[in-house]
Amino acid sequence: MTDGPANLSPKPLRSAKRRVIFVLIAGVLAIIGTLTAGYYFAVRPVTLKIAVGPANSDDLRVVQALAQAFNNNQQHSQVKLRPVPTEGASASAQALGEGKADLAIIRGDLDVPKNAQAVATLRKNVVVMWAPPSKGKARKGAKITKITQLAGHKIAVVGRTPANVNLLKLILQQYGVDPNKVEIVQFPANEAADAIRNQKADAYLAAGPANSKITIDAITASSRDGGEPTFLAIDAAEAISQNHPAYEAAEIPAGSLGTANRPEDEVKTISFAHHIVARKGLAESTVAAFTRQLFAIRQQLKTDFPLAAKIETPDTDKDATIPVHPGAAAFVDGEEKTFLDRYSDYIWWGLMALSAMGSAGAWFAGYLKQDERNTNTSQRERLLEMLKTARQSDSTDELDQLQAEADDILRHTLDCYEHGAIEEGTLTAFNIALEQFHNAVADRKALLLSMPQNLQRAATQFRAAGTA
């Protein structure tokens, strides 16, 4: 009798191969999905919160116009803006420092948050100091023509922000005037003209853009009875800028404050800037995109907001008062990274992962094929053993069992050939062995059928006795 059919197990091998293929396909799809999702999140618009104030200020109106322009440009806008109104530049700086905003409009002469980095200069402001004309109602004391004469006088400051009061005190101290020996009053910028008409002050201070309507209206309101104001030059502007880097020496051009002769001559003064700053941790690509959009759209807004045309690039020097954000510096220096520059490493690693998965898949496929080849080799050896057994068999039932086993071996061999585990030459050799086996089975069956039953039994008993 034979030892029984061989353990062929072609189905488990095919199931294992299918599992590996499914795993590889799932891995490839996962990597492609990750890369696609990464691309989507990389190019989708980012909404940034920008702190700006106070309410009804020119800064807020400009930012609102920028936000509308950014948000309406759906095709080319990588950054959208959401204004966060505050009480003023100090509150905006605090919002940025506390992480409540991504961007902020701040004054360069105030405390700058440690996490703030410059993106652009929104506007530059000049300080204008003047004394009203002495014509009309008589005024006590001599006419004021210099800052050193302000001791003991009343000075009105345009705007409610304490920063302008501190700025006045700084100027007075530079000229040796004790701030405690002057009376300082303030009034809202939007009520400056009306307040000045009713406010008897000996001198005024306003800080804003060179062509600020608020400053021009305040000067005009103080110039009643046909007289012209006297502008107080800040001759110590260079010294102030040396001691306080947030300020720069500047000049008020002749005829730039409302009329052709106001002022009659150029007046020395100091200036400071309002900056657009970003959080230090804000992505470089995001800030670069914002800066690019800002300078691309500013010219579109200059009709309604002339100040928008004054937006300037930030100071990229290493010793700048406010360090520049790397994203803004990249835009200014023309070194802004493209999508491939920013994500080439991720793409490279993704391709490497795909290559590794392909190599792993090839290894698994080779491993499975090797397993199939080994199984096929053992089956071929089994077929040769079955050939020997068939030639000596004395039972047609045994021959039928051998034939059934040979059919299973044939089926598995064809599967191996289909999977590429064996080559055509191996299949040809197997076919020769299989043909010999079929011939042996057919010859043995014909011989057994031609022998009487008693001779078959005798031959079986003789063979059994010989093997005992």
C-alpha cells in the first residue's frame, strides 16, 4: 500500500500570496493618500487672525480692506485674514504676545512682544509740534518758538493713547524740560478739531502719517483769526534716535501740512513706524505667502486707502529693532521656497517608502515562490516514488488512489507555473515524469485485469511474505 496522498496545500499558498498582495496594495494606497492629503493641506488657504485697533482707525480700515481683498481672491489666495479689533497698538501687541493672534499692527516705539517678528512696515509717522498763532485774543507770556520754552505751559496731545504722552515727555526731557512742570491734556483723535477750538493750549503735539488728515485738521483748527501756527523743530532728532532706536530723524517738507506755506520751511522732527508683525512660530511658508499677497494687492487699495500704497518691506538687517520673520525675509531677498523646495524631503521619503514596499513585496513574492518551488520539487520526487509503486501494485484500488494523487500534483504544478514559481523547462520535465506514471498505471491495470483472481491473491501474499 502507499503512504497516502502528499500534503499539497496549494490553496493556503495562494491565500498567503493574496494577503501579501492586499497588504502591499493597502500600503501603497496609504502612502498615496498621505501624500495627497499633505498636498491638500499644504496648498489650502490658511486663515490668520490679525490684531488691530482702535475702532474706526485708519489701521483697522486698511486691514479690513486687505482682508476683503484676500478673501475675495479665491484662486490665488493662500492666506486669508480675520481682523481682531483691539483698543490700540498696545492691546494688539499684547494679543500677539499671548498667542491670541497670528499677526498684529504695533507701534515700533512701544514694548514689542518677544515672539514678534517683522513682516512689513505699514506706515511711518512723524511728530508734529506747533504753537497756535498769538493774534486775536491776547496770550500770556512771550511767543513760543522753541521746545525749551514749554516749561510752565499747557500742552495738548492729539489722541488718547498714553504712547503719545510718553513720546512728549521723552522730547521734553531731551531738551531739559521737566515734564512735571508742564500741564498735559489729551483728546480723541476723531474729535481733535472741535476740541482744539474750545481748548486753550499753548502748544500741541500730533503723531501720524506725514499727510494725516487728523493732524492737518488739528493745525487748521488751532490757526484761528487768520494767524499761522509756529512749528517747533526737534533739532535733537539725531540724539533721540541714537538713544532710542525705535525713532529716526526725519523732516517735515515745506508746504506738506495743508497749505502751500504750512510750514514755510522744512522742519526737523522724529519719526516712528507702525509694523505688521507675526508670531515667531508661524510657518515660514505662510508668512512668505502673506507678504507676497500683501505687496501684490497694496496698489489695488491705494485709491480708497492712500496709506496702503505706503506699505514698505521690513528691515532685514541683523541689527534691526524688530527682527524680521524668516518668511518675510525670504520674500524680500527673492529666496522664497517653492512647493517642491518645502516638501521635497517628504516626497523623497514617500518615494523611498514606496520603493521599500516594492522591494519588500518582491522579497515576499520570491519567498512564496521559493516555498512553492520547494513543494513542487518534493511533489516531483513523490511522483517518481508513485511511478515505482504503480509498477509493483497488485490492486486496482491502489492504482486509482495513486492516479487521484497524481491529478492533485498536476493541478498544483500548473498553479506553480502560472504564479511563475517554476519555469517552462521544469514543467516539461514534470510532464515527462507524469506521462511515464500514466503509462505505468495503464500497463499495470491491464496486467492485473488479465490475471485470474487466484493468481492476483497469490502474488499479493508472496510479496507480503517477502517484505515481512
